[in-house]
Amino acid sequence: MTELKQQDSVGKVWFVGAGPGDPELITVKGLRLLEQAGAVLYAGSLVSQATTLYAPKSTVVCDSKGMTLEEITDWLITQAQQHKTVVRLQTGDPGLYGALVEMVQPLDQAKIDWAVVPGVSSAMASAAAAGETFTLPELTQTVIFTRMAGRTPMPEGEDLESLAAHKTTICLFLSITLLADVQKALVNAGWDGDAPILVVQKASWPDEEKIVRGTIKTIHDQCRAEKINSQAMIIASPALGARYWPEIRHSKLYDASFTHRFRKANK
Ligand code: SAH
């Protein structure tokens, strides 16, 4: 790894959430940083290359798809020695399954300044694409962001069956190839096999987004038929499809008989 003293470092590394795919879903702050970036490293397996086009033509742009962690951090350190603004573009929000800590520790060691700009997570974009809400009064007021164990094992007590016992909204990242296990865990946790479940692939990607609605029983076969096996979010929630229900509990905030800080109740 590159050895640096504080005064050698001129630049700052920004870990910027690129959003879920649509280049317009980056934040204004992320966009401004790209516009002034001397170097941009983007995760090409998940971040649309179109997002890098906000950077000037003279910017050094590199795809990290084939790089190891050490190659990534060495690249960031080297670029921060040459440029004031270096952007590491991460999919969605950098704080979710983004290997952030692994990347910032070597920067700290090299005394390189860094900061994070949050992004729109693919979980949010998936709900938005399908016109769904994660929370509904008196039905579910909690959202669990999780994944199935893959090559990364799950910590004790965080297996889906235990989490699903809460019957809240659950967003499953990195788990689309494990749908059979998802089905099993939900049913074992007491969910009805006929309960609705949603899969969104490439949420917000222009012309590439796919939305599949099914039940816990049917979703695996549906996704197989649609050849969905990557970049997809699985959402299980008691609130799915609520926009079609004749009656729902309304939020107190807009209830005419409810007084709050900004409005008095009607008599
Ligand atoms: N930090 C990212 C998640 C990275 S992990 C975020 O906040 O969204 C990668 C996983 O995110 C994928 O396996 C998939 O489950 C999900 N994902 C990323 N982009 C997606 C998209 N556009 N649509 C649906 N799921 C997506």
C-alpha cells in the first residue's frame, strides 16, 4: 500500500451514493462533486456508466469491476495525491453493503481526508417503482434491510426466519439467487404462502426495470421464467398492494380530527 504523510495528500476522497441506476437519482451534492472531480472510480457492475458523464472530459474515469480492495484503495490514494476532488461512486447508498469501512481504513492510515455523500438506496427505488409504501399505520411501522447468507455468513440471530417472525416489511438485498430459501424461511416464520411478494430488477434503470408481483409460493418460478438472477430487490411486506385495498388506516398527521403543532382539529 502507498505510504503517505499528511502533507503529501492534496485531495479528498468522496464516497458518493450514485443512486439505484437512473443517473438523475444522484443527489445534487453528488452531481456537483462529479462536475469538479479530477478522478472518478465507479463500481461498473452496478453503477450506470452514464452517471460518470457528469464529470468533465478531462477527468480520469476508471471502472473498479475487476479490481481487488487493495487495488481500489491504492488507486484512490494515488489519485488523491494528484487531484483535489476524487470521487468513489457507489451504487445506491454507500452505507448499505458497500464495503465502506474496508475502503476508508487504508485512507485513514495514509492520512487521506474522506467523506460520504448518501444516496438513494435500491430498496427505496424498488418500492417507488412499484408504487408501494414500506410503512402503513397500524399494519407495519418497521423496515428490515437484510440479505440471505451467501458466501458472507449471517451473524447469529439475523437469519431470515428469525427476522421474518416480526412480520414487518423486509427488503432482501443480494438474495435473488436464493429465492427458494427465502420462500422456506418466510413460511417457516409463519407467513402465508399466498401472501404477496415483490421483486424489482434494475429499479429505475431507464428501459431495463422489471417488476414481478407474485406470492411467496409462486415468486421463485415467476423470476425463473423472467430470467431474473441479478441486481434485484425482494420485498416482503404486509403493506404490499395497499393502494388497491378499499379500507386502510389513515395517518394521524392528515386526520381532520387530530390536532398537531401546525394544525388545529376541526370540530
Ligand atoms: N448500496 C446499495 C446496495 C449494494 S448491494 C444500495 O443502497 O442499494 C447490491 C444489491 O443491491 C443487489 O444484489 C440488489 O439486491 C440490490 N440492487 C442494487 N441496485 C439495484 C436496482 N437498481 N434494483 C434492484 N435492486 C438493486
